[in-house]
Amino acid sequence: MSRPITIEDVRVILTQPGSARLAVVKVITSEPGLHGVGCATFTQRIHAVAAAIEHHLKPFLLGRDVARIEEIWQMSMVHGYWRNGPVLNNAISGVDQALWDIKGKRANMPVYDLLGGKCREAANVYVHADGPTPSDVADRVKSSMDDGYRYVRVQQGMYGGNTETFVQPEGAPPGAYFDPKRYRRDTLTMLEHVRAEVGDDVELLHDVHERLHPADAISFAKAVEPIGLYFLEDLLAPEDLAWFERVRAACSTPLAMGELFNHPSEWQTVAEQKLVDFLRMHVSQMGGITPARKAADLAHRHGLRTAWHGPADTSPVGHAANLHLDLWAPAFGIQEWYQPSDLDRTVFPGLPEVRNGYLYPNDAPGLGIDVDEALAAEYPIVDGVEQWTQTRLPDGSPVRP
Ligand code: MG
């Protein structure tokens, strides 16, 4: 038997060519010239992920056989005894995706072939349309339709809506204030206007971003039912999953959930109990391709579809990983897409491309993407205290962002 190819080095590359701090892992192997890349981006706690890899995962991984992805994933998850947290899951994802990339390169196959082969040639994607007024949002949807997109997520004033017109108590601290009542009213008006303006052929999506109390969430899901959304996203927080049964009883609005999930029991519960229609975990946040392909199979068995989280704070490497899962998964629904810049494409050669609303792979072996380390180093991450996540209700109470 030939000697195994082993892990020689694990490098964390932190870079910020765009708005988001990104973490990419590069696994160097004992085979000259053979390496893999994976996404480990938890942008708000990026140094903690880098430290988890550098100080905890790397010493454990050096010298291990790169072929044994499953065993490495399982042991990485329990090796620290406490598990399933966002920092550790992202760290493990960086290594996991890199090992899938390496396995594909060794097999001379794209990762979608390793997973079982394509169910489709390309993935339908949705993009974001946001604006201060209903007509601005409608104009942006039309512009996306002109660019070939058939699925558009619509928000007015981003998460929580416009926030100018409510009374704060004296001495209220600074923060990202929003008014849930105003948000519900304005969003319903916006959705009705946009649907009337753009017609029924385009699919519309909306993200509540878990900003409503459960009772208000139920009435909101029911109120938007006539709009015919493709899905309503994060109507409730992971902490409020039990309320989904009442939403189901009240209306048929399709529901999507998962970007905040950490633990397999969360996606197992919503799938087995049919509480939502789309699983949309953040693939690095759940630990990489290894758990994601199992969750995609779970979705298929329970009549749900996949819709992996794909904003600008998923790295281009993570977007490539999403696409390989999308091309294979029998129950794929839709892929969120962030419309990368030319610079993103230079720092990350091989980034998948959209044509006519479909995201296509480049069919190179592995994930088909790499990182230009020298160029990435020219765009170091910028540290700062996140403002938009310091969310408050009109009376100043802190709430989930
Ligand atoms: Mg979301």
C-alpha cells in the first residue's frame, strides 16, 4: 500500500477585499503542489476562529492522512470535549472544505462528482433588493430582472425597516433602533406594491431576521400569505422554534430557517417536524461540507429543500462549496448570491459565475477555487466594534439583530 498523503501545514488567511472580514484555511499536504482551501468565516469573531485553528486544530491535525475526511471531522468535533459552538464549527469547516478540495484534486473530479454527481447543470440564485421606499424596492427588483435574475429578496430599509419616527425614552443609549410595529406595516405595504409592480413571474423572498415577537410573527406570516412569497426567512429565532407549529396552523406561507443554527438537533427538529420548508444553514457555521451533505439528505427525506446562506460574509471559497452542494443535492431549492466584485475574483481565482440567473461551476477538480495569498495580504482585515448588531427596540431594550 502506498504511503498516505498527510497534512503538513494548516494556514489561516485573513483578508478583506470587500466589506466583510473573511477567514480562509489553506491545508498544505505532503504531496508537493497539492493543497486545499476552505471557508472558516465567522466575520464578527474572526480572531477567535483563527486562534482555534492555529492553537487547537492545527497541532491535532499535522501528520494526519488527508483522505480520512469523515474521521478527521468527527474527531475534530469531539476532541475539545465541548462542541457545536460557532467558533469551533467555523474552524472545523475551514479544514473540512479544504480536505474535500484536496480529495477532488486527487481524484481529478469536481466536489459535486465526489458527492454523487450533478442533479442540475447550474443553481438558481437569488439576489437582494433594498430601498427606502416601496417604489425604490420595485425599481431594484426590475433592474435585477433585467440582469436575468428570477428570484429577488426584497427589504425596505434593511432589517427592521426605517426607524426615524418613534419616541425614545430620555437618556436612551445609542444603537440600531427599530420599531417592530412600523416594520410590519411598512413591509406589508412594500410587498403589496412590489408584487403589483413586478407581476407574478418573479419569485419574491423576504427576511424577517428574527425581529418579531412570536405572536406578531404569526400574524405577519398570515398577512403576507396573499403575496405568494417563495419563502419568508427567519420569521422566528432558533430559541422560539416551538412557535412554528402555530405559524403552520395559521397560514401556508413557505418558511426558511437555519443560518443561526449551531447544533444538528436544531435542523433535525425543524426537518422531522416539518416546521419549515427550506433549510438554509451557513455551511461554515455548521462545520463544512461533511455535515451539510447529511443535512441536505435529511431535507430530502422530509420534503424540505436546501437554500444555503450566501451573503458577503461567506467567503468566495464558501460560495464555491455551497455551489457544489447545490449541484448535487436532490432537494435543492435556491442559492443566495452576493454578486462579487472584480477584486473578489482576482483574490479568489475560480469564483463561480452567474449567467441568466444561474450560478455555474468552472468544473475544475476539487472546489475549483483558490486564494492568491500575496494579493489577499494587500487587503488586511479591519477590526472594529459592530454597530448594526447593537439592535434596540424603541424603549431602548436590546434585542436580536
Ligand atoms: Mg438571513
